[in-house]
Amino acid sequence: MKRDYLGRLSWAAHWRLPYTEAEDVISDYREIISQSARSEEELQRDLGKPWQVVRLVTQPEGYRRWVFVFVLLTAFLLLLPVIRNSSLQRRYLDVLPFLFLVLGLALSWAWFQWQGVRGLGHTPPRGLLWLLLLQVAGMVVVWLSIWISLFRMDIFLHLMESSGGRISGSTLHSILSCVLWLAIGTGILGLIQARLGDRRWRALYVLGLTIVLLSASLLALLCRMDLTPAREAWWLPYLGQYLMISLIGGIGTGISLC
């Protein structure tokens, strides 16, 4: 029971407090709890619920600052697909999505560099490497979809025929949508884990943000694509854009692992 109480206290402390302050609170309550054998109910009666305990020692201004950063970084993930398909985005020549990518990268790096901690040793935190590999697999799927869409019109048209000529119902659209939502989920998980422990988890957010923008950009192109004969090398600006997104995201992911 003590472990359950301390586990929830640890989670609440690390979420609401900077890492050093959270560790101090956990250490104090671990000592208090170890002095006598009490059940979960008795601990909550005598000390209060873990969330309430941590709330009493939380500096409201600092916690509000963290919530604002978390909401803003999450909004970048969720709004990119919306902006990528909006008329506003086309009017401003793709500047806004790229701005979101750069701001998300810079803010996540700066915040966790200031408020987070880096674990000991060169080995990434447990589970981070596997999730990064999952994201890399998603990136490979997106780039395979880019190759089909830009250079293999025969495969692209076959996929359209199988869906009745509708982009929204095609296999390509479904796969890209799944990759996009997987990137959003892992990106948010990266933010949470970077707050609760090792700041290197922010790499999961940065690569997730990159995949979201890349997937949303291709989906926007597919939904606007004109299948009539196009000018030669029409794909060149799009390929350059996708390469730039991948380059920025790859560099940002590497930096975030430091």
C-alpha cells in the first residue's frame, strides 16, 4: 500500500513541480511513511490524497507556466493537420506550418533544458528507443507514400480505382491518417515523460511533430491533386518541402536527445 501511495505521490509531484523540488517532496514523505505501518486508507486520512499533498506545496505561478507550455506544444501537434488543409495556409505560402515545427522544436528544447533533467549515462531512457524506432517506421511509410504519389502514378491511380476514385477512402489516405494519429499520440507521450523524468523523451515529441507535418502536407496535396496531365517536374517544389521538413525534424530530434 505504501508503494501505491508513494507511486501516486511521485507522479503528482513530478507533474506539478520541477524535478528537484519533486524529489525533495518525495524524499520527505517517504521518510514520514516509513516510520509506521499504515494502510492506504490510513495514509490518505492522516496525510491527505497524494494530489492534495502536492498541491499544497505547489507554486501556482510555476505550475500555470508548465500547463501553458504543455497545452501550447500539444496544440502544435493537433492544429498542424487543420492548418495544412486551410485556405489560410495556402495564402501564406506554407509559412505557418513550418513556423509551428520550428517553434515546437525550440520551445520543447528550451523548456526541458531549463526545467527537466538528463538521466545518467549515454543509454536512452527505457522504452524511448523502441518508440523512436516505431516513429521512424512511420516516417518510412510516409516517405513511401510520397514516392508513390510523386513518381509512381500507375500505383497511385490503381489505389484510387480501388477506392472508387475518392482520396478520402483510399488505402493511401487511411495509412497516412493512422501514421498521423500515431505520431500525435507518441508526441504527447513524449511531453508527459519528459516532464515526469528524463528530458530526452522530448525527442519523441519533436519527431512526432515532424511526422504530423509531413503526413498532413502529403494528405493536403492528395486532396487537391489534379490528375490531368501536369507540367514537367511539377513535383519538385513538393519534394523540396518534404525534404526540408524531414531535415529540420531529424536535426531537432538529434539535438533533443542531448
